[in-house]
Amino acid sequence: FTKTEQRPTGSQFLHRYDFSQPISITDLQEFLRGTVYQTLDPEPLNAQRLINVTVYDIEGAVSNIITIDVSVEGGNDNSPQFTQILYTACVPEGARGFLLPGNISATDGDLLTTTTFTYGLKCPNETVSLGSSPVAGEGLIMPFICDIFSINPETGEVSTCNSSLCVVPRQVVRQSYELILMVSDGLLTGYSSLHVETQETNRFPPVLVSPLNPIGRPEGASGLGLIAQVVASDADSYSPNNALSYELAPSVNQSVFSLTSSGALSLIQPLNFETQCQHVAEVIISDGAGATPDCFFGGRKSITATIGVLVMNENEFDPMFVPDAALGYTASIVEEAT
């Protein structure tokens, strides 16, 4: 007889068997039970197999055609996997009960089974075993605490513990943590890593290094160029809390003034005393330059520096007569006057 194995994708495998003596249907069934040539896996698109069996008599004529529908039952043969190889997060110093941002989750390749995950957490050089589920089909409901962090075994959310004994140290003491994430489906376990950065809380606003006095500039082209260098400092110890940015306030005429990222203020348009004898440039100085929202704690703090610019009048015009618009200048002389 010949056996044709039909996959759902349309491909076929044809096998032919010749027997030297007649074989009963019972013996044929037993033979077919032992002719699985490869491991069947329900996860790919071949969870179901159709096997067509054609039986020939001793003279070569077809005596029977049998179709066998083989369904492959799913099993737990794939370990769960996290959706990321490496997760990163930031936590403020001194935090208690702080929920780390980030969506930690896992998937399982066993598509034909319903999986309940249990999440765990451990530190390097610390042995933690997930064990086995006490009830079939259920994950372990067990919290895993690593150093000052804990993980929700059902959701995978990581947080700092809410006790005074496990306050996150100041950044100067410890700047980062390397944690190992675990997820179990009750039999197999997958792993990932979590890198946590400790960030200093932004406490102090910027301050000007020296006061900015009013500046006098001559009118005309000679007054163009650098007119002031705005310099500030920040008492916070680490970036981005002490990283400063400089920008002109929205009210400043930016066709007259320009400002570099380092606080250099320049005059880019000639001033005219006769039109306007005084200008004001406001510079906003902010900390937290380059900070990302998830790694910046305490809020951005800003100050405004005001620079007054006095336009110095230049002697740029010759004196001139102003004639009467209608008659010009007129004069009269009295006859015989002395």
C-alpha cells in the first residue's frame, strides 16, 4: 500500500510499503501507529495531519482507501520568554513604594495551552528557585524580593519596597542595580535583565554667577556683536539636574538679539536712539537639560535673567536750516534805519 501524508499547507509526503504476505486490517493499524517520522509540534501551522492510506491486493488492484485525521495535542514544551532581552528604568534616591516605569511582560510559544505566568526577581550570586506549582495549571503566588526591590508575581511590575529599611541610597552611594527577571509557566523558566539607574532628585534652581548690569551700546552698526555672557550655576551634584540650558524669553525681539546655547547674548540688528533709546533682553535659564521624563525627578527649575541695553546717541547728522514750508525765510529792513 502507499501512504500519503497531507499537511494543511498543501505539501504532501508519499510513502510506499510492500508486504510479502497478506496483512490484516488490525495489523495494518498497528503498523501505522509506528510510522511517525518526525516530532509533531502544534505551534507551527501543522497541528493537524491528514494521512491517506491506499491498500492494494496481491494482484496490485486498489482494494481500499483509508483517510486518517491526526490531531496533535499541545504540550508545555516551550519556555516563556520576556518581550525584551534588557529592560531599563530609573528610580529616585530615597524612594519607597516607587513603581518603576516600563511594561514587563512575557509570552509563551505553547499556543494550544492556557498559560499562567509567575514572575520572580533575583540578584546576581543569589540563588532563587521558582519551584513547581502546587496546583496543575496555576503559577506560584510567591513574592520575590531582591535587595530593595520587589516584583509582583502576577503582573511583573517592579517597585521599591515600602519600608524605611530599604530606602534607595543617594546616587553618590550606589548609582545602578543589575537585576535578573524570571518568569515561569509552572514547569519551564525564562530570564531577562533589568538595569536600574539611581537618579538624584532635582532640589536646587539655577543661580546667576554675577549680576547683570545695564549695558550701553552705540547706535548704528558699531554696536553690533557680543554684548553679554550670561553665566549660571546649579548646586545639584549630578547631571541632568545641574545641566543648564539658556533661551530667550518669548517676549524678546529675536530679530534684534540672538543667544547661544552657552548663554552668549549678541546684538544682531543696529539700534537707533531716535527710534528707541532702551531695550530689554530676558534670558530663561533652566536645569534638567537633556533629561528624559522617566529619568528626571523633582521637576525642572528655571530663573529669568534681565539685561537692560541703553542706546547711546551718536552725533551722526549735520545741522541744517528748517525753512518755512510755504515762503522760506523772509526779512524786512526799515528805510534809512541805522
